[in-house]
Amino acid sequence: MRAMVLDRPGQPLQLRDVEIPTPGPEEVLVRVRACGVCRTDLHVVDGDLPDATQPIIPGHEIVGEVVSGGERVARLTTGQAVGVPWLGHTCGTCHYCRHARENLCDAPEFTGYTRNGGYAEYTAAHQHFVFPLAGPPEPSAAPLLCAGLIGYRALRIAGPAEHLGLYGFGAAAHIVVQLARHQGRHIYAFTRAGDSAAQTFARGLGAAWAGASEETPPRPLDAAIIFAPVGDLVPAALRVVRKGGTVVCAGIHMSDIPSFPYRILWEERNIRSVANLTRQDGEEFLALAPQVPIETTIEEFPLNAANEALRRLRAGEISGAAVLVP
């Protein structure tokens, strides 16, 4: 099969012919129909995340269909449409797994980071960490497998915020705004200064207001979710969140948070982070998405253009989500 392979962080991905993976006893072989290009992939490629398997095939927003399965696979069938997310496996025995917090597992595996992912024509995935899809594995479904899932978890952690700020209006935010509007919330979108295209995009999806990250929205916010990996946004968000409000950091990596005066944290404001996902998150969100319904905005790239897709994502030139289609 063809695959885009990262030999070492900081280097471009290489298009290679590699062996089609052989699924283990509890794994399925999935024919990849599309794989989203996520900001986490950038962190893997750039070496921001430590201890990545080398070499590695990135990609963890995978949709496809089951081709075959190992001898102990019972919950999936050949030809079934499935999604493969970031969380690839957990130990099932540590404190966190035993207390319904498998997203914090002490010995996890992550798709496209510690086990090969979806920048390829096929991938192998553990049967219990694969989500059956209600519809066909269309490219438009790929961003739901991470941008959607992490956005959903971040939205839950933000609590019942009627007035919600979203910092960084990319793949995750363009999904969250649709879900939040469906729930009757008012959305305030914050973008890079001068990014009028992203602000127009946000308003078109129902944001009540859109402006630069340095601006003050027209009213205090109940909560804010930060999707951009920029530590400077934490004190900026604290300054516009009301007393008792919450700032949620939704990325897996962020630049250092600068010092800030205690007065903007005081009055019981909270800073929370989101780590990975649980399978329950996936089941709940994928059942909810068609009810909204959530419509993703995507830009498709052929597999061999993965480096270009990553470059454009890094430069903020993607409106919505980039998706590789083998």
C-alpha cells in the first residue's frame, strides 16, 4: 500500500510503498477512505509531542470500511463503515481506566502517534476502539473523529455556558459552533488579528460576534474554549470571562502560558484542560451529530499532498478542515 511516513520529527513525510498491516487477534484491517489532517498531526510532525513511534504513519481522523478481522473480532463485520479516532487502546487496569477516565490511561496507545494511522491506504485498529458509522465513510465525516470529539468534550467541560467564546476558528470550532447553536447558546469567535475570512466564516455558521483575539466581546462570557495552541490566549480569555466562568484549553500542546495578575483568575474563575477522549464521548457525539445536523467544511487533498496540507494548516490557510483522500 501507499503511505506517507514520518521518519523523524522535523522532516517532511515520505511517500512509500509499505506492507499492508496484518491485524492482530482483536484488530480489524480498515481500508482508509479519508483521513482528516489535524493540528495534533502537526505537533507529531514538528516534534512538539515526545516519544512518538519512529517511523510512524500519522493520522487519526480516519473513516473507512472493515476489510478483515482477527480471530477474536466479534463486534464488527466485513464491509462495515467505521471511524478510527486518536485513542487507539488503553490498558483497562490502571486507576483511570477503572474509574471511567480512560482518556487519562497510564499506558495508552494513540493512532498516528504511537501506532500507525490513516495517512495510508489501509490501517489496523483494535476492535473496541473503533466506532461504527451510521452512514458511508465520506470524507466529510473524517473531521468528526477528532475535531468533533475533542470539541464535544471541551463543550461539556465548559458547562452550561449561554455565552461562549471560541479562540481559534478552525476544524474543531467550526463543528462546535454548530453544536452549541443547536443547544441554544450564543457564540463569540476569536481569530488572528486581520483574519477577516475566518471571522466571516464564523458568522456564516451562526456566531453572534467575531473579532480578533485581542478584542473585547460585546458582553462578558460565561466560558471560553481555546483551540489555538497559543498560551497567551489563556490570560486573554480570563479577562473576558465573568465571575465563576471557565476557560477550557482544548489542545494537546500549547506554548507556555505567560504570568498574569491573580485578579483575573480571582472570583472563582477556572482553567481546565481537555485530554484525549473516552469511547463514551465518541458514542454520544456520533449519535448527536446527525441530529443537529453537523455539516463539515472540508478541503480535499490527495494522499501524496499530505505535506502541503500540513503546511497550509500551519499557515492558517484552511477554512474548516483538510482531509486526505487516498
